[in-house]
Amino acid sequence: MSTKQKIADTLRQHLADVAVRGKLFGQALKVRADMAAIRRRLRTTYAELGEEVYRRLRDGELDGDHRLLTIKERVDGLKTEVRQRESELRDIVNGGVRRDGANEFGQAASGDGQAP
């Protein structure tokens, strides 16, 4: 076999190997994408389940389950915290007041939330 033929055969084999690896890589990416989509659907389903259980707890339909009631109290506390942070954010956006009590210029903020 000539040197040119050996080089051509070797090159064909390497290209075939690359093609096979590329196909496997593509299949692996598809499976990973499918897994990610399934995980997103699972998180959405968990969220729906949690919202339904929370609604039933709030409406008194699941009284008596101490663990669920404890989790409901945590959710209520977190919701309150979110509302406080939202209010704080509105104050910052509207008045330039930071959490540490100083305004955007580093000066102490006045009581009305406006810069002095």
C-alpha cells in the first residue's frame, strides 16, 4: 500500500472516529437537555403542589398536621419579609435612601425619605 493510500485511510478512520464521537456528543447533549426540561417540569409541579397545600392550610382544610403548619408559618414569614424588602426597595428608588440610613450622597437621610 502506498504512503498516500495509508494517509488517506488513516485520515478517513480519524474522520469516522470524529463523526462517531460527534454523534455521541450530540446524543448526550439531547439527553442532558431532556433531563433539564424534566427537572424544570418537576420544579413547576412541586411549586403547584406547594401552592395547593398552602392554600388548603390557609383555608383550614389541613389543620392538625403540625409539620405542614410550621412550614406554612415559615412561608408566611418569608412573604412578610418579601413585602418589607419590596417596600424598602420602593423607598430607595423613590427617595435615594439606602438600608444603612444614608442617602445616595452618603449623608444621613431625613425622616421623610428625601435627600436633605
